[in-house]
Amino acid sequence: MSLEVLGPRACRRLLDQVSVAWLAHCADGAAHMVPVNVAVHGTEVVVRSAYGRSLTAVVEGRLLTIAAGDFDEETRTGWSVTVTGRAHLIGDELVNPGAPTVDVWADLTSTVPVAVPMTTVTGRRVRR
């Protein structure tokens, strides 16, 4: 088995393959992580956030991290990618034409599109 450090391009390709990731940020002295649906758009990862802690973190300009991965316990292989940046509100199609539509699995009544820029991108892959 070998551990490979991935460059930004490889990380981007892997992020393009997933529709669910973890969104993390710190608030009130604690780390908060929630699963979110994601889509890659240019040099940003787009999610939809309901009103609450995550959206507050965006509005307050805090750093957010998106983490995704895929692992196979049988072969003991897999990969992980993290993206960290100061997220911003995207707005609707009129404000930001071409932004991807993120399919939200949860039955949320109101969400806001948010983009996390790929300011810091890291990735690792374990392979045979």
C-alpha cells in the first residue's frame, strides 16, 4: 500500500465524482460538521445551506472546510480531499448565471446557495 499526496487538479477531479461531502466550521469554541450535497463550479465548491449555524458562518466571513472521500474497506484503498476558504453567498440565477444547481437530498423548506472557494486544497489517496 502506498500513500499518495494529491495535487489540486487530482483533488478537483475527485470532487467532481461526489455529490455528498461534509461542511465544517468553528463556532462558539466547537467544531460543527454537517453533511451537504455539493457541486464543483470553476474554482469553488457549491452547497445549499439552510438558515442556521453554517449560513451564519458564511455571513460572518469565517473559514469553512468541505471534506469528501471514498473508501473501500475490503481493499483498504481510498481517497480524501479537503477544501478550505471563506465562503460567500452566490445568489440566484439572475445574480450568478451558470452556477450549478445543487440537488438537496434533505427536505428543507428554504436554502441559500453558498460557494466555498478552493483557497486551500489538500488530498490523499491510499492505493495498492
